[in-house]
Amino acid sequence: MSDSIGTGFNRAQRMMLTLAAFVLVIAGIKSATEILIPFLLALFIAIVVYPLLVWLRGKGVPTILAILFILFLIISLGFLVGVMVGSSLTDFSSNLPAYQKGLTDKTRDLLQWFDSLGLEISDQTFIESVNPGAAMRLTSSLLTGMGSLVGDTFIILVVVVFMLLEAATFGDKLGKVFHSTSPEVDRFRIFIDNINRYMVIKTWISLGTGVIVSTFLSILGVDYALLWGLLAFMLNYIPNIGSILAAIPPVLLALIQIGSGTSIIVAMGFLAINTTIGNFIEPRVMGKGLGLSTLVVFLSLLFWGWVLGPVGMILSVPLTMSMKIALLSFDETVWLSTLLDSSTAQK
């Protein structure tokens, strides 16, 4: 009875109302993906480049000039990536049917080898069940989905500019709304600092992963090495699962293009790269308390991919991590953050 006094609802009713509100919010997000996807990408870019803005302002560069320099840097990097990867993506997409046929042929060779060992497996049933071309199709759709955002580049850049302009003065505005030493201001600043730290460090680590993967595949002579490096960079935002997804297309392509020996070397190389970065370098740089459990990572990948499409898959962990850090910033919701944490899950 005490739960219902003063609120009009008991605990169960409040939980049902919260769940209903959550469903309505997700339905609204899904129906507004065309607007939200450019906004989320702009927010992602703004968070990553904000430390550069702070550094330039600290060196005495006016805010407008600093933002124009950052904008020029973003456009230059985007143009460079487009030139280096655009033709590879087009070529890979046009050759996709040939690669799928090659995978099917390799699968049939494997089944013949099983037959020679006395293991009889139906060719058609096995191929339909395993579907060896699914990984290639998923890769193509993911990269094409990201490439389709080129038409929104102008909108994204404009939003980034306004976000950086707002970020330069938002702290002062927040101090006027709340007292500068109030708990709300401290919590908000901690939340923003943690989000910024996570995104910047993760971006640098992902960039390093992409460069190493591209160099490694170029040495082995695997086609579209830059494309696979870009894929490794994007999917590295998804811990545990992302490294596996990024490895599948180049491993299969090496099998078709060169042979099983090189394919095994590629697989071992990806394992070594991601084990070193994921288990040694990243935990040391990130520190404790910023990890998600493997189950949460997988569920967030499915959920945000369903809500926002290919872009949602790339941003799934940053979005979920933002929710986790937000929950961690308030005493009332620390327990929810604990449920998402990886260190607790491993104990």
C-alpha cells in the first residue's frame, strides 16, 4: 500500500507504464530512422573531434576557426577514404555472385572429401543449411548501407558544426540553469567526460586495428585489403563479436582467391590481432568499468540493427555504452549499470 500512496500507482503498474513508454519510444525511433541516423552519426563525429576543439581553443585559436579547421579535416579524411575504398566496394559488389559461386564449389569439394571418409551428407541440404554466401551478402549490405549515407554528408557536417558550436558554450549555460557545484551538474559532466573518453579511445584503437588488418592482408595478397581494413575499423566498435564478423569475409575470400593455406593464415592473423588488442591493449587503455557483457553486446547488436539498420549495428555498442554510463552516473540506477557490466558477468 505504501508504494501506491502519493503516486497513484503500485510498483507493478509503474513497471508496466515504463515498459509501455519504452515500446512507444522505440516505435518512434524506428519510424524516424531517416532523421535519427544522420543525427547519431553527427553526434558520434562531434564527440570524437571535440577534444581537438578543446585543444585548439586552449592554444588560443578562435572557436569558429577551430571548427572550420576540424570541418576541413573531416572532409579531407572522408574524401581520402572514399577515393581509396569506393572503387573496391563497387568492384566487390559486382563480383559478389562469382564469390558466392566459388564458396559453393569449395563447399561441394569439402562434402566430397567427407564422402571419401565414409560420411554421407546431402549436398543441397548442407549448402542450404550452412549458406556459405550469407557472410558475403551481409558484408556487402553493411558496407553499401554505410555508403548510402554519402548523400546525407552535407546534413551530417552541418549538424556537426552546430553541435560543436553548442558544446563550446553548453557548460556555461548549464551552470546558469543549475548551481555550478550542484550534484546535477557534476553528474552530467561525469557522464559527458566518460562518453567522450570511451568514444575517443575506442576510435583510436579501432583505427589502429583497421590499419594493421589492411597491412597484413596486403602482404598476403588478399584482394580489397583496404576494404577489409575499413570493415575491421567499423566492426571493432562491437567487442568480441565484431572481430569475428570482420574476419569472416577476408578468410573466405582468401580461400577462394588463393587457397586453404592462406585462408588459415588470415584466420590466425585476425585471431592474433584481436586477441592482442582486445585482451591486452584495450583493457589497459580503457580501464575497468567500461565493459559490456558478451550477452549484452550480442543483444544490443540485434536490437539496434533491427531499429536502425546497418548503421545501428555499427553504433550498437556506443549507444548501449552511453546508456550504461548514464545509468552509472546516478545512484538510483547503478544496479542497472551493474547488470550490463562485463566484469560482474565474469565473476
